[in-house]
Amino acid sequence: MAATLPLTLPAAVVGDHRVDMTGTPTAGWGFRTYAVAANADGETYAYSCAMRYRGRSAVPSDPFQMDFTYHLLTRYAPDGTPTATARLGGATRGNVPTGLTEGSDFDLAVLPDGTVAVSSHPGNTHLFSADLSRLVESWRSPWGRDEEKERNGDPFAHSIDVTPSGRLLCAVAEYGVKNWAGRVANLVALSEPGSTLGPGSKATLRAIATHDGLTDRQTEADHYPHVVFDGAPVGGGNRPSPTLTEMVSTDDRTRFDYTNCRMGRPAAMGDDLFVVPVFGKTYRSGSRGQVFSFLLLDGQGAERGRLEGMHRYEDSPFTGANWTVVGDPYRARAFHLNRYGLYAWDAEGQMRSRIPTSDTPFKALTNFSLMGCSPAGELLLVHQKQHLLLRVPVPEDLGDLEDAVRAALKAYGPGRNALKRQYAPVNWHWVDDTAPVHHH
């Protein structure tokens, strides 16, 4: 049965800074959820950011006036009740992210032992206890302000996904790729059986795919001891081939179209089946109709096909920048949502459902972002304006997905109204004063 959950703000953040929740992003106030994950017990974790930027009008010594950026990792019971929040960051001059809040492209995963992993570009990974009371371990790669620190940081992974047997499927960013500045996501890597990620222990990752093999600028210092290929750390020419770019560049035209393409977040469809998105270059003038491919790889990095059936223009993920493909590794399925539809595929890459958002019952899907699939087989959809999470159970037969989504969207309104009576939100902000807040 579909469920609607609130994405809450701790009352302490609102009260400590007298936040005017009627404010808009143009007024310097914003709240956004970046990532959602669920565990096998039905609990949900959400990673969000609350920020206020007053610029020159900020008074650094006055908590009611100063700028702040808080990243919030919140745990929810199966019924949607918030049970704990880890509050990261704080008030800084100029609203500069520091420490645990550095990075971009935030990602969330629940590890086999219940530990929660937060990863971000260019390789920051932070581990929290399941109850969010403890920061278990932290690997950082400074980003954006000091190139030398970024090059010599201590990264782990750009993103993490977990297979049914507990192996970690990771995207790893590399320095010195082609003519790109800084680190860029360039490796798909898989943890070895028995290798663990925990306090003082980086899991050993075996590289199974490279996005771009032009790494002439790399030096010995750019190699990662925890990412290996052919028995040695990945770096320079020691890497898997052919590259993802070569896999998608099948002729002269596609070779031109995929120039300066980029790799999306890999997702597990099983223990030995993964989908890796590759997107062509984006243009300021608009990129609808630009090329993209969702490659299927096995645990050795061999191509096993593609997710088929999407039209380059009519189903373009470039409109609205919808880059996420999520996998259901327990049932060997994959899903994607963009401005034009919700799509579902089986293990062979055959499209089993296409739900167009142009159809009246499904127009509301354009308000949601697809952020994951729970172990129970539920799609996790986030409404960024109303700050709500919709859990949509996926039927065993993907041909019945349309009926399930229709029922979930129909139940969304009554579920939202029940939450409004409980929380009395202001401008769709759901403030909670019950869950403990842990400062890290």
C-alpha cells in the first residue's frame, strides 16, 4: 500500500535562527532533499539541506540574522514518524559549507550492518550509526576551493549502492582525467567479498569499468590504494577497457555525439548485474534530443546490453536534468523518471512499462524526483515543493505498474491532508519537535 511521509525540519533549526518559512529561495531561504534510502525493516533515511543566505545584511554575531547551512540526515519509522536527526554544519560567514557538508551530488546508502553512508563528489564518504547518534568514520576530499588539497585528500567513493549479498557498487572520482579540472566520476568499482567498510577500514574496491581512459596527466600520487585492477592500484593505463565512452561510441556519428560525455550514478540490479548511465554533453541552449545510454554491465565489467525502448527526443532525461536510474537488486529491475514518463525494465533490459506524464492521471509525476527503491520493492519519490516522500509499491508484474502508480497518486492527496492536520505546515515545511537531534 502506498504511503506518504513528511520530510521534516527539526524545530531546533527553525527556533535557533527564527527562520521565516514563508521565505522563498530568492529571499535567501531554502530547503531541499538530495537523497533517500530505506532499510529492510521499512525505516527510511533522508538527506536534506536547510540554508539561509542574507549576504551583506547578515549579522555574524546574531544567530537570528546570520547565514547558515545545515545538512540534515533524518531517520523515519515505517509509519513516517521521525525518530532521529543528525545535524551537520552550522552558521558560517558567506554560507560556506565546511567539514561534513562539503561536496555536491549527495548520495545515501544503508550498509549491510545498518550503518548509514553519505557520499558526495569528489569522494567524501561519512559513516553514521543506524540511530544517527555517532559519526563512525569519515573520509574527505576537499572540494572547490583548494585544488592541491583536493588532489591529496583522503577520498573513498563518489556514490555507493549495495547488492543483495552486501557488496558495494561504487562510483569513484579520479583526478587528471582528460582536460577536466579537479576530480570527475570516472570509475565503476565493486567491493570484494568479505571486504568491509567501517572504522579505520576502507573496503577494497575492484575497478570493473572506466568511463574515460585519457589519463595522461595522472601521477603516482593520483592512484588510490583501495581501488585496484589487475592486482595493482588503478591509475594511468592500469584500468579496465574498453571504456564506457568506447562502448557507447559505436560509429562515427555517435563518437562525435558522445564527445565529453559523462557518467551517471551506477545502480545495482543484482549481485552481478549493474546499470551505468552515460549522458552526452549538455548545452546552454538546450539539450533535449542529446544522446544517452543506460549500459548493463556484469561483475567483470562486460557489457550485457542496455536498457532499451527510450526515444532520444520524446523521452529525453535532459529536460529538467533527470539523471537518476535506480535499481531493484532483489528483483533484477530498473526504473527511471523524467519530465516525460516513468519507465521500468527487466533484467534483460527490455522495457516493461512506460507511463507517460502527458496522460491526465500521471501529470502529477512531474512534481516528483525518483530517488531510490526500497528492499521491499517500493519506489521512493520526493516532492521537492511540498517536501513529502511517496512510497509506491511495485507489483511483481511490471505490466501492472501503471495501476499501482495511479492508485498511489490518488492516495497522495488524502495522505498529505492527514499530515497537514498533524503538523500544520507553513509553506509546506513540516517542523518536528519530537525526534532527538545529534550534532556532528
